[in-house]
Amino acid sequence: MAHLGELARAQLDLSEADRIRSIHRRLWFDYSFALRTLKKLAASRDYPRGPRMPSLLLFGESGNGKSTLLERFVSQNAMYENPEGEGVIVPVISVQAPPGGEEGAFLTECLNRIAADFNEKARPAIQRSQFVGLAKAIGLKMLIVDELHQIADGTARRQQHFLNVLRYLSNELDIAIVCAGNDEALSIITSDRQMESRFETIELPLWEEGDELSALLDTLELCLPLRRASDLGSEELASLILSSSDRTLDSILKTVRAAAERAILTGAECINRKMILGHDAGPDADAGRRAG
């Protein structure tokens, strides 16, 4: 069972239903692009405070791991007790940009993220002032705004106002702003010359055949409770998995998980071409049942 990690080996004796549930659990993969981006985020968080803090825009196709990567970074920057005073330190918070870019909705989510006691009916200017005061008190270093493209639902004037609010918060708090979204988010940032000059853009590329894809698939295989080795990282299967997906991370994972589920249900107990393409297992299923 060298093809399995410790947890997957321990799950082999579970029922088919439980093994299938295990296949679909959320996982984090340390692929090189993600690790480089996490280091970039950490460097932005720790940049010496001052005017015109450098910020980041993470953009790319939907389903290619932007939000998961940001969730990972936030989990690595959890709040902790303030060693020099009362309360807690919250170095990073993450919110979603509201549809249409309405400032009140945005500030309400920001205040909720830091568990503030506030009046939701207060004018945005009052909420903005309250958030600035509390953000200073908790030592906020970075504000992440995910799904930035959602502000495109609003008028051009409202979009510009939303960008002005982000610029104001960055200036007032001396913090880095990290935005994320699809290609429309890039258009929003580059439409404002001042914002464009502050933001370094990082594109999440679509996956290609090569060592990084093979490494990802080899790591994924360690997590799948299948009794037979699949060799997912082989050139043949990696190419087939990629061509059966839309080349985003989510689609690749869905393709492999669906194939793994078929491998359990048919008794094949490994992922092969038939499992990936959704064909009946045929002779491979019988071989799997004998091996099991």
C-alpha cells in the first residue's frame, strides 16, 4: 500500500459510502505556485508600514484555487492574544466585495469580521471611522477583498467610489490591500491609474502538462482510499485527466474524484482510463475484485 498516505490506508476498511465521502473531503495541496504566492502574501503583510503600501491583485479563471489559497493564508494568520495590552491582535481579515460595490454592505462585513458592536443602520462615514479605529486597535496589517469583480454590477461611479474607499483604508491604516477575482477584477484595478500603480498583479495560470501537474496528481493519489495503485502522475493519465477537465484546479480535482468514486463502486479499486472517461470497468473491475 505504498501508493497511499497514512490516513487513506486507515480508511480502506470503511464502507463504500464512507470511502466515497472521504474522497470528496476538502484538501490543501502544497504545489509550487501556491507556495510562492503564500510567500508573496506574507511579504506584503510584513512590509514596513508607510504611505502607499504595496498591494496585490490575484486574478484568474473561476475555480482555479484563488479563494482556497486566500483561506489558507488567513488560517495561517489567526488572531492571537495581545502581549502588550488588552484584547487580541488580528493581523489579517478577509471579506467579499459586495455585489455592486455598495460601501455600507462592505463596511458591515468588515466590522462583522472583527466581531465589532456597531449600528448597521449608521451612515457609511460613521462605519468607516469605526472600522479604522478598531483596525488600529487590533493591529490589522492586511485586508483581503475577494470576488472584486462583483462590484462591476454597480455603476461606474459606484465602482470608483469603492476603489476610493480601499485606497483610503490603505492610506489611513498603512496596510496592504489584497484583491482577488476573475479577469474582470484586473480590468477594474487597471481602470484606475492610481490603484494600478499600487497593485502587483499575480495571475493564476491554467494547468499544463508537466512536472507540477504530475506532482499534484501523485499527492492526490496518496489521499484516495483505493486498494490498487493508479499512478495518476504518469504521462498518460495526467494528460487524460487534464484533457477531461477545463484545466482549473477545481475541475481537475472533480475529474479525479469522480474517477475514484467509480473505481470504488465498480470494484476496480484504481483509477485508469475507463474510470476517468466514465466507461464501465470491464476486465479491470474483475481484476480489482480479485486484488481486494
